[in-house]
Amino acid sequence: MAASAAPGCAFKDLKSALDDGGARPTIYTAAVGKGRDHMWIGAVDGLRINGTVYDFEADGVRTRRVG
């Protein structure tokens, strides 16, 4: 099954469509949202995407596997 963008597509359905035996998908960007109540000025650390945690430090990004 080919993956495609579709309104109302659940994340679990997207993951299932991408698990088609082809090349593993690559994440090129990620966004962080916190809501619409007050302006947020800050930083992100310990960002987890699937089984990898990304720690953003002054000397670069460190990655570690979860588990």
C-alpha cells in the first residue's frame, strides 16, 4: 500500500501504510507545539522520536536509544 496524505488519517494508519517492506521512512523535520494560551520562549531537550532521544547541547546533538 502506498502512503499518502489524507485528511482524517490516524497516526496508526499512517505507520501501517509505511510498513510495506520498502525503504524505511526518514524524518527530516519535527515541530513542537504547546497550545495557544501564552507565548512560549524556551528550548527543547530530551526530544523522543520513536526509540531515539535527542539531547540538544551547546556542543551538538547527542542521541541515545531508549530501553
